[in-house]
Amino acid sequence: MDNFFNNTNLLQMIIKWKWHLVILAVAAALVSLLVSSSIFMKPRFKSVAFIYPSNILPYSDESQTEQMLQWINSIEVRDSVIKKFDLATHYGISPSEKYFLSTLGFMYDKNVKISKTQYESVEVSVTDTDPVMARDIASAILDYTDKKICATHTSKYQEVVLALDKIRIIKKAEIDSVKELYREIATTYGVYDVLGQSQEITRGELRTVSGGGGSINSKDVLRLKQGMMEKSADLLYLGRRIEFLAQEYSEIMRKYDVARFDIDKKFTSVNIVTPPQVADKKSYPKRLFVMFYFVAGTLFFSLLAIAFMERYKGPSSELNN
């Protein structure tokens, strides 16, 4: 191709056909202005929002921004937006079409762009022929995403609450059972305080041996001593068991209260840095770009056609001479 253009002497060819090329360029410019007008190309407006994620539960090793991208691009959010604005009708897609869902999804993905920025924020860009509709769709995407995350997290917290509540009931029943056993042994054998009553038994035996008076007679001392010998170990074990179970129950209740708080809290997961706005200037088509490509393309193919004409006209002219 380089040799071809060199052989036809491109500069001389342009000079020779300059008026033809000028006329073609002007015609291409006029055609491009007409084609890029609202008659043939509906102006499209863009509404952009920038958000940061927050209060998102960790999943695997993804960052919160990457998780936010998954939430926004979820089928549930997309279907909610499509249903709210009846985008099938708005995009002119008939439900009777063979590939209705695929076409609707394609149009949605074409007009809605979700991406991560270099600052770890999420950009939501919506393009539409109606600037108000573009703004409303972007706002709805953020709203449905926030509700989706909140509902999912609430569901997870409810599962935690139910699980902890079952454990709490079981642990409370276990504590009551151990306490009841402790009271039964203590009542039957008269042993309530192993350490304190051991000291009392010792003092009673000393009084009995020395013949001194005291508040506990020898029969009481023997009965208490017998009960202490048989059940003191069980009571010590049950006492420690009650203390251990009480600590476990306290930790379960702490987690239970936190989970209940998580259910009742109303925190947003979408922090809007730049809210979507109604565009006052179209983003497409860019008439200057359309004109440039039209004129450039016209000149290129015109030069190509002229070059072929010049190449194959030359030998025939020489033969005629």
C-alpha cells in the first residue's frame, strides 16, 4: 500500500483533485450534521453517582468495594429497577419478542455502567434519552442496593439470634438443673457452705472433746460431718459448675444482645459521595466527533478511489498516445 501511494504521488494527487476533495468534505460535514441531529440520533443524557461502601459483612477475601460491585450488579437489583420504571416499554421491547429477557438485559447493561474507580469508590453511570429518567434510575439503583444489603444482613443476624436463643434456653435449663440438684443435696444433708461449715464442724468437735458449751451439739456435729463427708465433693463440683455455666450464659447473652442490636439498627451501606444529577447537556452524540469521523472517512475512501483511478488510468492513457 505504501508503494502504491508513493507511485501515485499522493501530494500531487491531492493538489490535482483538491476541489473535488473540498466539495466531498463539505458534503460529508453537512451530512454528518444532519445524521447527528435529533431527527436521526436521539440525544442521550448521562447521570453519574459516586459511592463508598460501609457496614458490609466480610465475605472471603474481597474488599468492600468489590462486594459492593456484586451487590449493585445483582439480578434482584436489576429486576427491581426494570420493574419500577417499566424499562421494557421505555426501551421499546415487546414481551412477545422471542428473546425478550435477553434483549432487555442487553439494553439495561448498555445504559447502566457500574465500575470501580482508582480511589476504591464505585461509579454508577446511567444513560438515557430522558435526563430525569437517567437520574431517577441511578438513584433507584443505589436505593435498591442499600435495601438489598440491609435485608440480607438482617436475615443473617436473625439466624444468629435464633441460634443463640436456642443455646441460651438450653444453657438456662442446664443452670436451673444444676442449681436444683445443689439445693436438693444441701437441703437433704444440711450442707450449704462447705468451707464455712467445715470450720464450724471443727469448732464443734473441739467443744465436745473439751466439754465446753456451744451452739452445735454433738448429734448435729456428727450429722453435719457425715453429710460433709458424703456430699462436700459433689457440692464443690456443682458450685464450680454453676459458676462456669453462669459465665457461659453471660457470654451468650452478650452475643445475643449484640445480634439483637444489629437487627434493630438502621445503618446505611451506601455512602453517597456524589449524588446523581439531572444532566443539562447531552452526552451523546458528540456532533464534532461525528463530523470528524464522517469527513475523515469520506476523504480517506475518496483518496483511495482516486488513487485506483489514477493508477489504472495511467497505462491506458499512455497506450492511447
